[in-house]
Amino acid sequence: MLATDLDELHAMARTIGLKRAWFQDRTFPHYDVTAPKRAAALAAGAIPIAMGEIPDDVLMRVPARGPLEGYETRGQRMSRRAHLLTAGRRTG
């Protein structure tokens, strides 16, 4: 389970009975959920998405930043990577 806002993510986790200790954010902030917990989240208003269809406004971890400023949206990350790739082609 992932989100565009950490407070909303943790609130939904509480609503469906997930422990905060199960929160994971090594690459992106999320909770792994079982099929019954996924069903509970959907019943509580979560929006289903397929793994290959992650929206651009979902939060992702930014490498080499501190824990309090370590997130950006997927769209920001993709733009930053595209810029770096384009800049590398011009100088290389």
C-alpha cells in the first residue's frame, strides 16, 4: 500500500489494522499488505492500482537525503533522471 501523503498512508494503515512497525521506506514509503488487508483498504476508500501503473504523484525515497527531507514524487524523480540522462549525453 502506498500513497501521495505520509499522513494519509499511516492513517489508512491504522484504519485497516496495520502496525506502524510494518512501515517500509527503503525505496518508497509503503506497507506490504495481504489480500484480506488489501480488501479492507479498498473498502475503506483506497484506490487500486497495478504495479506497472504507479501514478507520478506517489512518494519515492530520494537517495542521499536525510530522513526528514528524503521524499519526492515519482514524477519529480522521473524528470530529474531524464534531465541527468540528457545532460550526460551532451557532455559525453
